[in-house]
Amino acid sequence: MEDKIRMMISEEEIAKRVGELAEQINEKYKGKEITLICILKGSIFFTADLARRLNGPVKMEYMRCSSYGDSTNSSGEVKVVIDVDCDIEGKDVIVVEDIVDTGRTLWHLMNMLKERKPQSLALAALLDKPERRVKEVAVDYVGFTIPDEFVVGYGLDFAQKHRELPYIGVVENE
Ligand code: IMP
């Protein structure tokens, strides 16, 4: 069966908001070198679009995590499957994530990265679903706060499908 997808956030709205976030970051970092950590796979489009709107020198790094938690296990461990290939000690780091849902993944990840002693550590998330939060995570740059609906597109998937959509939508199968 083909998935029916209802548009939630258009391509134009995403582009406008990513530009606004980049402006905030440019203002704050004022030409300092920024190390962006793109969390694979979901945040590739967001990271690519954001990086191209930043003024300062930008280093791109990639991480991939897998979560062993389930919906009933709030202490679910996070395993790093692909790690950055540089030392982030003394760097100004911004973690770029597609969506903060329960917050478990980023709670573990941000704590892990803090231990590596970056000069500064911030978090940019395109989407935030605060209703589902289990672990408190401070999100410094939020694209859109959305209701508790499962979204796809602009990098986000449903069983590895729909990442290529240029907009954010909700799968609405009967
Ligand atoms: P958390 O640890 O529960 O915050 O989950 C974060 C991860 O779950 C995200 O990086 C996504 O990969 C995935 N995720 C959570 N909500 C959605 C959604 O609505 N659509 C697609 N993936 C989601």
C-alpha cells in the first residue's frame, strides 16, 4: 500500500526557518570556527542547509547512534555506531539533530560529548515534540515545535522511507 502523506511544514517554511536559525548562530558565534556534528541519518538535509547559511568557518562531523531503549524503558542506553573522527576538546560544537522526541538519545549523547571537554556545546534541532519528553534536554536552536504526530520527510523516515521528501509530512494510512 502506498503511504498517504499530509503536509505539515512546507519546503518554503523550512528554508525560511533554517535561515533564521543560521542568523541566530552567526550572531552568537561571530566568525568563530564551528564544529557541526550531524546526527545520521535523519539530520543530513537540515545540517547541509544550515551549514550553507553560516558565515564562519565550519567543520562537518558525523555521528550515528543506536538506541536500545524502548517506549517503556526510560533508561534506554545509547550506543555510538559511528563516531566523529576528530578531538572536540576546546572546540565550539553544535550538535544538529532532526527531532527531539522522548529526549533519550540526545540526553545520552550530549552528556557523552560534554565529557570530551568542548569549549562550548549547543544543540540545534529542526523539530521538537515536547509532549513526548521523558529526559530533559536543553535545545538551544529549535526549528519548529510540533504536536505528538509521527512525521517524515526532509531526512526523517518511517521504516527508512520518505527521507527524500522536501517537506515535513504526517503519514496518514487508514
Ligand atoms: P528520542 O531519543 O526519543 O528523542 O528519539 C529521537 C530519534 O527518534 C530521532 O532522531 C528520530 O530518528 C526518531 N524519531 C522520533 N520521532 C520521530 C518522528 O516523528 N519521525 C521520524 N523519526 C522520529
